[in-house]
Amino acid sequence: MGARQVDALVAEIGSTTTVVSAFDGLSGWPATRPRLVGQGVAATTVEAGDVGVGLAAARAALEEQTGRSTRGSRSPPLRPPAACG
């Protein structure tokens, strides 16, 4: 049996770190209360021109920390936002 998936991922791409937070308890809402499962943190790769690298590293750190899969049908692939401006 594979690792248990999470209900939602939230990514914050900052100037120094990239953080990916995993939440559970959303699929049963309002009967269940959402809860933070864990966070993965990595150095940002904004200045390198590809925030996807930092995003992948933070996601991998989250998976290692929690033992849960962040890839699957309930969690669409994380994609960096389109460049602003």
C-alpha cells in the first residue's frame, strides 16, 4: 500500500525560502476540521530563474518529514505562478 496522500498543498515562494504546507481534513469538511500535517522548506531559487527547483525541493522535504505522498489524484501538480509584471 502506498503512502497516504494529503488533501491540499499550499506553496509560498519567497525571496529566501520556499515553503510547502500540507493540510488534511478538507475532504470531509464541514464534518471535519482542517489541520496542518507538516511543512517542507528549501532555499528559494527565484534568483536562479526557476522557482520550480526550490518548489520541488520543499515538496520532497515535506514528503520525507511526513511520510505522506503529495502526488496523486487529490493533489494537482504544483506549478509556479506565471511571472508578474
